[in-house]
Amino acid sequence: MTKQHYVTIKGTKDGLVLRLDDKCAYSDMIAELRNKVSENSLEGLAEVKVHTGNRYCNEEELKEIMNVVHESPHLRVSKIQSEVITIEECNRKVLENQSETYIGIVRSGQVVKADGDLVVIGDVNPNGRVEAGGSIYVLGRLKGIAHAGATGNEEAVIAASWLEATHLMIADRLETMTDELTILSEQPEMECAYIHPNGFIAIDRLQELRILRPNLSTFKGGS
């Protein structure tokens, strides 16, 4: 009878990936992990990314997994990745996927916030602030401050019919619009801001949004 392997180790250019079976008993997985680690013949120090799959591990179990890996002087855990999310994370994702609409002018000193996407039908005046856990869409002039992805969502975008913001923020990135003519087109109509793959906030035509962020679209059907 072929022995079931509960732990697999694969080498990558960034180090080792250690995958733990998520269907076997936790005790069986830990026992095999301890054996695999003790058999390791590496020299030097290798970074290990641990994948627990669909197994939920509490804090004590995660610490035990790390401690077992660290029994080898040649291995150090750099990250533990799981496909399971907590109730808090799930609730946050649900909120981020919701949409709220504000109709009216966001005046100077006023702050409008939303847990998910925020749609403003009206202008955002200078020193007015709009903030959202998801994306921000302004059907009007955005002249104030906009902070999208406020809870850390780097895929969030800021779009406006007329983009003249003084400050743009997406997640923890900030762009101060000190010289709009060097950043925006001569006519800042129908623009969107997003985090470029290089890490900075970039601005492009609104028509490019479907290419830049294809996952934003949830509409099914059409022709």
C-alpha cells in the first residue's frame, strides 16, 4: 500500500514552499512535518513559505507549525498562507463589495465615508473629503480629497467626470496634485486614478478602466 504524503516540499527561486495536507488529521500532518524537517539536508539558511490550504489553524497550531519548521537550523518561515479567512475578514470583504450613493455637493470641511464603494452624484468641493473602503466614483467635479481602498484595498480606483483633486489616496499611497498640468491631461475629463504595478498612483482615461481593473465589472450578459 502506498504511503500517503501529508507534507510536500518544493524549491522555488524565492526559497522553499511547504504544502500541508488539509484533509488528514492535524496530528498526522505534524508528525510527518517533524520527520521531513529532521531529514532536511540543506546547508545555510532557506526561507520557507507554508501553505495550509483549506485547513483552519488557530494561533497555537500556527505557532506549533512554525516551531516544528524552526527545529531545523537551516529553515526559517517567512510566511504562512491559508485559503481560509476569518469571520472578521469575511465581513470586511462583504462590506467592501457593497455600494453606497451620496447625492449632493460635498462642501468644504465635509467628510463623506462608505464601507464599500462610494458613488457621489455631485461635486466634491475643495477641502471636501470622500473616503471609501472600496472604489470612489464621482459623477461631477472632484476638487477636494479622495481616499479609496481606505482599509488597504490596493485594487480600488478613483474615477470622476472631472478630476481636479488636491490629494488622491489609494490604500496607503498618496498623490499630492501640486501641479495638475504635469499629471493630468489638459482637459481632465473622465479620468481615473489607480495604483500602477510599479507602486505609484497613475491617472488614465476612464475608458481604460475596463482594461486596468477587469475584475471591477460584475455585470453578466449584454451583447
